[in-house]
Amino acid sequence: MEPFRSVTGAAAPLIVDDLNTDQIMPTAWLHTAKPNFADGLFGYMRRRPDGSPDPAFVLERPQFRAARILVVGRNFGCGSSREHAAWGMLAFGIRCLIGYSFADFFRENCLRNGVLPVALPQAEMDAFAAQVVSVDGAAPFTVDLEAQQILCPDGRALAFAMPAHERTALLEGLDDIAQTLKHADAIAAWERHSSRPYLQTPIAGV
């Protein structure tokens, strides 16, 4: 997993509540041996019925085609536990999501793939979202995980909370297996000296 420390760039506003994982990554883009997750991200929302790009959709607008920060609404990523939705974010280049709230499965999938989900309190989020819409991609935002703050073009710094173990995992680029392997020596020592003899003693006849 690629470590996450900070990201600077345009913040694309997609402030819609209850966007689900099928809307984020439609199944039509998953029926091949080598899916194009970047192309499938918001696959139907980004296109007209004839398949051509819809210039009205935020990620098809010129200033947001390389957006690395996506600003979203409430309960983002609801629906199924489809991990492909997080893979699509990463494939497109989005490393940070900022919103009111995230569905639990989707949030966990983001963290396990190096995408930072930031939830702000409503009053702060309202003001932040208004600034994102007003700036309209003309000035960059910075999300700094080490400092746990969002730096806005108007000079404001918004602090955000992040559990210590999740912050460490993102900063060091550790998925669940890598975090476990950091304790390999302690695990091996416990196995050698365990009070549970069945871990060490062969069972007769086996």
C-alpha cells in the first residue's frame, strides 16, 4: 500500500447524500479479466446514455479531471461492501475523501487501500463545502495527515480526528497483514512459550 502523508490539489465537489458503491463502481466495469477501475469510477454518472462523457459531471470538468481530493455528502459509499469502489478512487488518482459521513464498509476499504476518508462535523463541513464550490478548482487545498489538518486557499486550517492506529497504518503504508507482521517476533515467541501444549505437541496417530 502506498503511504499517505499529504496531498495537494483541486478539491472536486460531489456533495450528494447516499451515493452507493454500485453508483461509485458499477458492475458493468467488473465483468472483464482486467477491469479498468479508473474508467469505471462513477461510470454511468460520468457518461450520457450514448456512452459519451457528460461535461456536466464534476470529474469530467477540465479543472477536476486530475482531482486528488473528492468532497462528498452524507453516508457516502453505502450499499454493498464492494472493495472495487475504493480501488476505483485510487485508480483515478483520488487519495482523499472529505465528507459528512461514510458507510462503515466503504471507509474500512479506503483505509486498507491507502485512501484517506475525512469526516468533518456538520458546521465545519458546511463551511468547507461552500468554499470548495466557490473556489471551483481555481486554487489548491492541502490535506496533511501528519498534522491532521486541511489547509484551505483562504488560509484557514481545519483540524480533523483520526484514530492513532489508522493514522499510523496510512503514514507507513501498512495493510492489515503488514501490521501483523510488525509483531512477527512477538508472535513467534508466544508460540514457543505458550501454556497451550496442543500448539507444540503432536497428537498421537496424526
